[in-house]
Amino acid sequence: MSAARRLCVFCGSSLPEETRYRDAATQLGALLGRAGIELVYGGGRVGLMGLVADAALRAGARVTGVIPLHLHDRELAHDGVSELIVVRDMHERKRRMFELSHGVAILPGGLGTLDEAFEAITLCQLGVTAIPIALVNIAGFWDPLLALIDRVVEAGFARPEARALYRVIATVDDVIPSCFGPDAAG
């Protein structure tokens, strides 16, 4: 097990009423800690972001948060992480998170999470990066997005190979094997 393995997690900064999304974020953080994998995430203390970070910290994981200055200044930064990197803006945040990571997991989230998901997939499509991407489709959350991608392919705006740029998985139990191989779960 290499201490250098780092997983970028994109997820909501809101706390949904649906408990299965909250439970998944907490479970993923705990799994990362048990497997000795560092969490790289958006640096916030709120929403699913805060849950995954808190669970990872409780499980002994190193946690690196990357937060834009305007969110840090609004007191949304998690003050208990191992390292907090403050950047100028959202663009630099994503770039820095990709640079630090060896894999990406995308949990349910809002418009920011959609932006992050599409940027990760697009960077792989363009050959800028080749890190594995796991789209965690808890209770079919991402089904409408997957249907949209199918429509984009059917209309000829993307090649069918675009679907191979990410793995669709049903649970957070599959994140670590999807991103780091079957023996990585610890």
C-alpha cells in the first residue's frame, strides 16, 4: 500500500435530506482512511464535502482541502484538515485538485459537482490526464446525466468511446477498486 495514493472526491456542498447520500459520503471517507488513501477535496466543512472529510479524518486518513479564497473568507473552510490550500478561484481549485490526485470519485451533488464531473471527463477525453474516474450512481442519482451523455453520443457530438472515460458504479464500496485496482481497499 502506497501512502502516495490520493483520491479526489467531488460532491455536494449542501446537506441533502436523503440519508443515503449522507451515509455514502461518510462511508467513503471511512473507506479511504482504512485503505491508507489520502482524500483531496474542495476544502469545505459543509454538506457532503464536510461529511466525507470528517469521516476520513476520523479513520486516520490524510485530508487535503483546496478552497478558493472567497469561500475561505466566508468561513466555509474546514479547519481540521491535514492541509488546506487556498487558491484564487474555482478554476485554479479544480486544476490543483486534479494535479494532486491519482483518481476521481464523483458523488451526488449540485451544479458545481456537475461542472467538476464534466471537466474531469473532458480532460481525459482531450488526453490532458488519464486518471480513473468513478461516477458513483447512488440509487440512480446520475441516471439522467448518463441518458444525456447517451443522447450526445447518439446525436454525433461525441464518439461512443466517450462512455469509457469514466466508470459508473453503484456504491462507494466500488470506488477504491475502480480507481486503484481490486487489491487497494486495504
